[in-house]
Amino acid sequence: MKTFLTLFLMLFLSLDVFAAGSDDDNTIVKPRAYKNAIKLIKKEDYSKAVTVLEKILEKKKYQKDPDILNEYAFALRKSGDLVKAETFYKKALNIDPKHNGALEYLGELYVDTKRKDKANILLSKLSNCKCEEYSELKNYIENN
């Protein structure tokens, strides 16, 4: 019985440690539903992805995660809600001004809304990253 209790306490305490995350970085542990939202986005089921991400964003701690905000904005944009999408891309960038995905996708939104000048500003912010987001936004600007 004593062994069982010791094992139970060790397991219980270790779960709290893992759930708390690490103080060494500022990343927020994503909820399981986030993976489901990403799968829905890959399947181009944007309206369901919006619903899943809205549920995640009901929790305040996830409202500070630029990845979740970026994916939510992407799903909104692909669903046609460009105004709300722009708001959430900007929220993601307020948290992480160098978030490559949000820079690229907000740039694409600017192109789609006839603001290539703003898209080019975002492209210049990506110019030193040597990342696919730079080349994708550059191609999007040139071809639209």
C-alpha cells in the first residue's frame, strides 16, 4: 500500500510539472484541440477550424499564443472574414512581431484587399529570414 501511494504521488506531482510548462521559454503548451484545428485547415474545412479555434480561444491563456491566433486568423481569412482575420493577425504580431506565418498571411490579406504597399512592408520584415514565408509572400505579391 505504501508503494502504491508513493507511486501515485510521484505520478500526480509529475503531471503538475508537465502541465505547468517551462519557465525557460515563453511558449504555451497547445491544447489537443489545436492539432484537430490544424487537420481541419489542411482539409480546407475552414469553418469547422474556426469553431474549434474559437473554443480554444475562450481560455485566456491561449489568447496570448501567436500560433493559435495566426491559425485562427488564417481560417477566418479563408472563410471570407477578412476584417476579423486582419484583427487576429495583428494580435499575433503584437505578441510576436517576428512571427513569420502571421507576417506572410497578413501580407497575403493586404494583397487581396488591394494594399500591396503594406504587403511589401511585411515582405521586407521577412527578407532576412531565409524562410519559405518570404518566398511565398514574394510570389503572392508578384502574381496577384
